[in-house]
Amino acid sequence: LPRVGTSGMFSSSTGLAVAAIILHVVNYNATARIEYKTRAFTKIIGRHTIYAYAVYLVISALVRDFFIHRALESANDTIPIFPADVAYYLGNSLFYLGVALNLWTLYALGIKGMYNGDSFGWLMDAPVVNGPYAYFSDPQYVGTTVAALGHAVMFQKLTGYALTILVGVVFYISAKYVESPHLRWIYSHRKESTLYPTKKKQ
């Protein structure tokens, strides 16, 4: 049985990881909507704000990952499903598979497509249907969840599996109930939403 104590699933480190997972998603949804409605960031930084914003979101994701890693290090709820060597190699394989899927998505979308470029006035002529989008509707979220699962397998702790589920659920809710309606609104008001016309790769 897993050993759950004061450093287990309900520790302060786990609470911070949960907050980081949720706040990262709230962060990019809120900032995208603020930019779309006010152009505040573009007014401050200029036409190429999207690149600074992309760096900002990467840093936000790294902060989330830091708190997840710290929660796994401090957790005391080991659940040894795999032998140590198997867990190490399987976990690393899943982690790098997730990273590879995210990089593939970035290649398919470009920086503007990957990092809320639609909200910054970079509207696309058509949706991407090739690359990872031939298999997943939101491959970047699948990739991040798979990477989180790899991390959980490496540590073999219940906290890791629970946080992986949370990552996937938060992404699902965001994509279905927040991001999709926002994108539909943007593209249904294309004329006033477009600042810098561009094209998506086909």
C-alpha cells in the first residue's frame, strides 16, 4: 500500500503544485482575453508582442513544472507499480515522447499559432489539419499530459499520478469550455479581430 503521511498527497508542496497547474491555464486564458479586448500588451510592446508573450508562457509552464517536481520529491506516497529500472526508462520515454509531441505541434502551428496568436490579431486563413492535428485536436495538451505522466512513472508516487490527472482535466475543461468559445468568437468577428493577416500551414 502507498505510504501517505504529512509529506504525501495533501502536503503544502502538493497544494502549490495544484495551484500552479490551475493558475498556469487561468493565466494564459486571462491574458489572451485581456489582449484581445484591450490590445494592452501590443500597445506597450508593439507589433511583435506575441514573441515576448510566448516567452512569458514558457516561463509560466516552467514554474508549473518546478512546483510539480518539488511536490513529487517531497511526497511520501510511493506506489511501486514497476521495477525501478523499468520505471526509469518507461518514465523517461513517456516524458520525451510528450516533449516531442509539443515540439511537433510547435512546428505545425508556429509560434503565433501555438501561443494564442489569434488573440493578438494574427488570425489564420484555415485550421491546421496535418502533423499532430491529424491525430489529436489539442496535441500540445496531450503532449504536456504525457510528459507529466512520464514524470509520475519515474517517481512512482500517487501524488504524481493524481497531478497528471489534474493536468489532463484542467486542459480538457479549458480547451472545451474556455478556449474553443473564445476562438469561435474571434473568427466569427474576423474583420475586427485581424491585425496581421497570416496563413496556417496546410
